[in-house]
Amino acid sequence: MTDTTAEIPLDVLDGLAQLLTRVAEELAFVEDGSDAGLLAINALLMDLEQLPGIEALREPYGQAQRIARAWVDSVLDGTGRFSAKVIADLQRWHDWLNEWLACTVAGVASEPLPASWDVTQSVNDGGAASLEPMLGVVPAAVDPVVAVAPVSAEYGSEVATILLNLPADIDLLREFYSESLELLQAIERAVLTLEENPSAAEAVNAIFRAFHTFKGSAGFLKLNALQHLAHELETLLDSVRSGSLAVSRRVIDAILIGADVLADCTRRVGEQVNGTQSVQPIPLPTTQVLALIRAATEPEPIVPVAPLPVVPVSALGGSGMHSAVASPAVAAAPVSKAVPAAPAVSREGGVGASDSGTVRLDASKLDDLVNLVGELVVAQAIVAGSRDVRVHAGPEFAQAMSSLMRITKDLQRNAMSMRMVPISGLFRKMTRLVRDLASREGKQVKLVLQGEDTELDRQLVDKMGDPLIHMIRNALDHGIELPADRIAAGKDPVGTIGLAACHEHGGVVIRVSDDGRGLDGERLQAKAVEKGLISPSLTLSVAETLELIFMPGLSTAATVTDLSGRGVGMDVVRGHIEALRGTVEIESHRGRGTTFSIRLPLTLALIDGLLVGVGPERYVIPALAVRECFRPAKGAVTAVHEQGELVNVRGHQVPVLRLGRYLNKPMQSLQPEEGIMVVVESGGAIRAILVDEVHGKQEMIIKKLGHTFEQQILIVGGAVLADGTVGLILNVDSLVRAPRAVQV
């Protein structure tokens, strides 16, 4: 031993010492024939493998790590329970490593590894025999650590199955489901990084570790088919790690398809655990997937296997879009922005747990907390606004109430921040979508991501999956041209799709852009006339022409494909976005591309609203839609025949909507100059809403109004005001699209 502390950073040695202490604590409680502590020791070994700066430690540290890893793997792949021999070996291994660490710190030579600790022999002794019942075949003349086990009779059928042990294992299965989704999402991100940079060793290691953790958890729960498939994928990655297999298109496809199958199975596990599906065997297309994985290790292309069933991307937390298995003959375009590699797997088996610690929390509990805090805020506002309090309160009470208001506001802010999550997870799912669709369509496309750290309400992030999928499919299918067409037009053969997010005006803006052919306004209008959607004599502005793309049944596609052409999609996009109290705007230039801008509130639970009065009633207009308020001068509002009323707003004639008439409520302002104009904007259109008075801007808790209001389009919810009454929240998008001509 020649290493000294001068050659090894002290923080590395200190981290190693702390991990060894935790290993000793776990080993103190393991028992022969028990699985207690198995997953914890497995996770600690992974922590030792991932210790920052560990590359500074030279042999025999690495060899000792591989030996312990082989022992624990033999238990995970075998009976799933410790044997007396494995326990004794691990305790001796811990003692040896502690002694080696002490010698390293002192700068003196340590004892060599015991000769009996041969990796191959250790695996055979520690549990290789226990693999026989699971695989059905004894590997012959191969290294059991890296060899791909033959397909057994159990897995030789076209479809293997797993059956959950419910309700006995429901808590463990619920934890398995949650952790597995994180692992599989991390795998997909790291694979896409690897596709862009095949030499990214950290991405390879991250994928390997995630599959290894997945295999261990599946084996612990006796989900043998899942464990076996994860083992095969882990073996494939081990070959890449060792340098015996180069990263190729077939390797990438095998990993992604294998991960998709695991994800689909995991999704079904979640459905059964959560009670949305009955308990029944869960199928896996094992034979085809294993054939694809093993084909990836062959030096030459082989006869293609039968097509795999399409696996829903929703298994990874997406929104139902199906991934396509790209043909190996079509080269996938790399992603322009390197997606960060998967975070290290934490001790709990999750991904990216920080030193500060994280706690998994059921979403319904978080929603309940936010609702209770909202009720507290409303109750505090009612107390503060009570007439009795204002009349009889003294200085001490006023001071206490001020303190209560500050604490309540801080509590509300913290509770709401718990719902906020980065949009990065949603954006990175689109990376896989672009990769698969570009390969399928024979196009070269790079995806540029910006503003991934922008935070948005968790519910909004979950519900934006479908709209973004539709928009990106539309951009790739209609917008981005084929490479030959782009070259002929003087463009780069590689098209660009941009996905960006940022905070603007108290909300979030998501922009989906492409540098393709752009929208043809004349063709859009001709198609709309052809389908009877608009009158041939109608004169439209540029903005209104582009808005036609959102009309149901309108498509400019020449042929119908499984991607587009049926006239559905963009109208669905607008419907989804409006349901989230958002708006969508279009900007397009022929030959240069199109940009869709989606404007969303930060959260669905709170709203910054402008409180307005119409007669005795009060209504809330979302502040994000309000441009300005003013009292019109006498004669400023003019009536136009069959066009309703117009008011001049900064040099532009803006249609006037008398809110009382739309809501069938009497207004106090008989003349426009007696009321207030609230100028609102939605989808590029501007309207001036005439109200009796403006009470000010407030932050309000949104409440659903139930089935009674489901069929109407002018009201989107209610808010409890400071005096305890309810103010109805107006749907600005519906108001803006209301007919202009109103009887005056």
C-alpha cells in the first residue's frame, strides 16, 4: 500500500468512514434467514460506489467493493434472505475495510485482501445456486457476474406475468411504485444524455445503478419477471461500463424499450395498489424484449424480432401519448441541450435525495393542508373585517391581530410553495417524444429547452402534459420540413423545436416554437371556408386568421396519419389551457416558423383578482387578464350599427361589453361615463368590460361551485371575500369571445 493522505482528499476519507459506520450499524441487526436490513445494506454499498471523489482511492479498494457487491447481489438474485456465511463474510469485509482505511490515513501498508475472497467463487458460494430455481437453467462456462442468463421456461413464453401479494405487501408495494417511477424517469433522462454523448460515463453509471436498485426492490417483493428483465438490462449496461460493448443505436433502443415495459408494468402496479384496478396478473412481453436486449450485444445486425406492443409514455407519468419504436435504419437527431444525467440513487432507493432530506407525501394530504390554510385565511379576514372588532378593539388587540395576519400570510405562502414544482420534469419528457417522432418521420430535429427551473403549481404541471404533446407533435409533423426540403429552402437540415418557460406579469409563460415552414394564413382561411366553418365574405385580420387553427375539425394536412390530419388536436389544446385559466397566442411567419405562447397562472388554488361591482353583486376578474381600468369621458363610447359599442383605448377602437347585460343583472350605471371600463385581453383579443365600480385587487382562495355551474361558461369558480360573502370569478376567455352586438 503506497497511498497516503496527501494523495487522497480528507473529505473523501471522512465520507468513507461515516458510511462504514452506518454499514456496521446495519450489520449488527441482520440475522440468518431474514431479509431485515438487506435493502439498507444494498443502498449503503451503492452510496460507497457513488461517494464523491471515490476515484482517488486506488486498489484494492475497488476490488473490495466488487466483492461485497457480488455477495449482496447473490442474495438479492437468490432467496432474498441472508445466510450465515454471507453475514460472516460481510462482517469480515467490514473489518478489513476499516483496517485498510486506518492504514491509509496513517500512510502505511495494509494487509492484502484474503485470497479466499475471489469474486466468482464468492458469488457461487453466496447464492448462485439459489438462482437456479428462478432462471431454470444453470449457466455453463461463463462468468456469473457479467453473463446474460439464458431465458428459462418460466420466461420463455410470449408473455410473462407477475401477481401482487395484496393486501399483505401493500405498504411495500406503494413505496416500490413511488420509487420505481423516479428511477425510470431518471433512466430515460440519462439515456437521452447518453444518446447525445456516447462517452458520458456518468450517464452509463446512473442508468446501471437505477436498474440495479429496481432489480433489488423487485426481487425483495418476489416480482420475479420484473426482477429478471431489470437484471438483463443491468447486464447490458454492465457490458457498456466495462468497455466490452460500445454505445450504439441498438443499445439505446433496447434500454428505452426495456424501461418502457418496466414503466408500464409499474403503472399497473400503482393502479392495483391504489385500488383503481382489480388485482390480476400483470403481463410483460418478456420474450420479445429479452430478444431485443440480447440482439443489442451482437456484433452484427440480426433478423429483426417481431414488433413490440406500444407502451404508453403515461407509465412514466406522461399523458397517454404512445411512444414509437424507431427503426434502426433511421438515425435519431441528437438533443441540442444536454439533459442532466440521472441523479444518484439515494439510500431510500429514490433519486436525488439531498443532504437536507426529503419526505414523500401523498398529494391528497398536501391538498388538504392547502385547503385548511385557505379556510384559515378566510376566517382571519372575516374576523379582521368584523364590525364588532373594528368598534371595540383596543391597541393590544390590534397589535395581536396584525401579528396573526402576518403569521397567517407566511403560513399560506409556505403551504402554497409546497405545491410548486419545477417544470423541468415535464419538459424532459418531451425530449423522448421528439426523439421518437423525429426518427419515425425521417426528420432531423433538436429540442432546445430553456427555463426548466421555472416553478409552477403541481396540478398545472400534471395537466399541461396533453397540450404540450399535441403542440410538439403538430410542430414536428406540420412545421418542421424534411431535411431535403430544408436544404432546398436554404435552411439547416436539422430543425429546431424550442420549449421555454419564464415568469411574466405574475404568471408563467410557456412558449413552443419551431423554425419550420410557418402557418399559411390563406390556406387556413380556404380550409375553414371549405368546411363551412366561416363565411367566404368574412374579412379577418392576420391574428384572427391564425386563430382559425383552433377551430374544431380544421386541418391543413394533405393526408391523414396516426399523428395528425383529422382536425382534432389544437382545439383540444385550447380547451385544456382555458380549463386551467390560461390563454394561448400564436405568432407565425411563412418560411421562418411558428411560436405558441401559453400564459398560465402560477397556481390553481389562489387567484389575484380585481373585485368589481355590478349592481348589488360583486364579481372577480382574474388580474392576469386585466390591462388597465379607466372612467370613460362623456361621448367616448360610440354605437356602431350591428357591431355593438366601441370605446377608444390608446388610439384603438375596442368593443364594449356591458357586464350586467351578459349576466342578466341590473346596473347602476345607465351611461358609460357613470361606470368604470376594465380593459381585458385574451388570445390576442381586447375588450372593455363596463362595470359599476372597482373595489380593488385581492388575493383569493378559489372554490369550486359544484354541478350547478358545470354547464355555464361565464363563471369559473367562486371566492370567499373578507366579509364572508362569495364573489363569482368570471371567465374572461368566454367574455372576450362573446358576440359584440348587444342591444343598447
